Amino acid sequence: MPSHCLTLVSPPEIEEKLLDTLLEVAGNEVFTSTATFSHGTAHGRLSSTEQVMGRSRSVQVQILVKHDELDQLLAALRTGFAGTGLRYWVTSLTQAGEIK
């Protein structure tokens, strides 16, 4: 059973590469992706319109992972996405499952 939810916030230009990587590295895990806006992004990464609006277009991915797979997945992301602005946080799950 998954024990963590890894949330990733990605610039749209790396979305496809990120999803492909997740399918390769953690393809057996359930994950979702959705278009969103992020706030607090460094000004150097924002277009002039985004600077005025105070937000940037992003993609949020949430993936449920087992404790022993989390470090391996983060290592793969650090290797493949260094310097891209990919951000993450991890939360512990108290429950997860499928309604049958």
C-alpha cells in the first residue's frame, strides 16, 4: 500500500518529459496531473504577464508511492530535471485504496 503522496509542481514546458519519466520509473503507481497556477515562483522564471498577474501557469502531478520507492523516484527526478524549476513536497498518507 502507498504510504506517501508526492506532489510535483512543474513548468508546462517540461510536462510531457515529466509524465513520460513517471510512467517509466513509477508506472505501477497511481498518479494524476492537472493544469494549475503557482504563486511565489522566482521572478526570473516568470514572463512579463505572469509578473503582473503574480502567478505562473504550471502542471501539478500527484503520485502515490511506497516508502521504499520514494527516495529512488526523487533521485531520478533530481537527475533528469535539475535546473528546470520542478518543485515538490511529500505528505504521509493515512489511508489509500480503491472503492470496489
